[in-house]
Amino acid sequence: MAPSAIVYTSHTGFTARYAGMLARASGIPSYDLASGEQPPAGTSILFLGWLCAGRIRGLAKARRRWSVQAVCAVGMAEYKPENTAKLIQDNNLGEHPFFYLRGGYAPERLRGIYRLMMAPMTRSVLRAPAETQEQRAMQEAFRSGGSWMSEEQLSSVLDWLDQQR
Ligand SMILES: Cc1cc2nc3c(=O)[nH]c(=O)nc-3n(C[C@H](O)[C@H](O)[C@H](O)COP(=O)(O)O)c2cc1C
């Protein structure tokens, strides 16, 4: 069934921005899982959640309420096919279409437990030698934030949405 709503959850704003971009491009309304108006139970949705230690936040809750047709995970890691296979497995995505979107990192916007969880990771990334451009960009993001968001990453999601109409 073609999704009639986009539902997302976002802690520091990157997933919310991707959901907004998809809503504008597709004409399908987007809703924040955490607040406000929500689509009726059972609605076919496209779900977007941010990645937290390999898990797509909000996905379990979304699955209980709606008919999730496809899933986007927003993380800070570089796209790698082998990581995608693991995400599909660890999040029980089965045959659902799945899209990885690279978001960013905003340390100043992290709150509570999420800030604590990232402290050891931050120390180890900043201690490691940064030889490649990618490693330097990652260190910079851990130090003062960074974004890898782009419109282009949405093209396969928009193609999939078009095919459902
Ligand atoms: C506690 C924590 C765990 C994270 N785990 C992952 C991860 O497993 N893989 C990844 O690619 N990014 C991970 N990230 C980075 C976020 O997924 C990334 O910053 C994302 O863009 C956040 O989206 P948001 O702004 O919508 O909250 C983690 C971030 C935090 C704070």
C-alpha cells in the first residue's frame, strides 16, 4: 500500500530535516512520532528514525501503531553496504525497503543519556590518528559538529515513493 504519511523521530534535528525534505518533494505529510497530531492507527507509513547504537529509534513503536511500508535510518557513519546488511538484520527489517541516509552530528544538542553514551566514543575517535579526509571530517564532527546531509541521498526514497502511487 502506498504510504499516506511520513512519520519520523529525531533527537538533534537531522532526521526531522530529511522528513521535511521528503514531505515537500512528495506532497505526503510528515509527523513527529514524539509530539502533536498523528496519523490514524493502521495508516500506511514511511518511517524515518535516527540510529542509536545500531538500532533505529522509534521503529518498534511505529510498528505497533501503523503499517510501516519502508524504513529510512539516519546515522552519522559513512554509507557501506555491509553496514546496511547488518542494520537490516539487527532491526528485523525483513523484506521492507530500507534506505540509509547520512545525517550529521550535533554534540551541543545532545541531551541526557545520549550525551553520556557518546562520551567514551568521542574520546576514542579524538585520540585515534586521522589519516584520511573521512577520518578528519569525523573528528571535526565529534569536536564541534558536522553534517553530511544532501538532497541526492533522497533520490532512491523518492523513486520508491513514486513507484507506489
Ligand atoms: C547515543 C548515540 C548513538 C549513536 N549511534 C549511531 C550508530 O550506531 N550509527 C550511526 O551511524 N550513527 C550513530 N549515532 C549518530 C546519530 O545517528 C546521528 O547524529 C543522526 O544524524 C542523529 O539524527 P537526529 O539529528 O535526527 O537525532 C549515534 C548518536 C548518538 C547520540
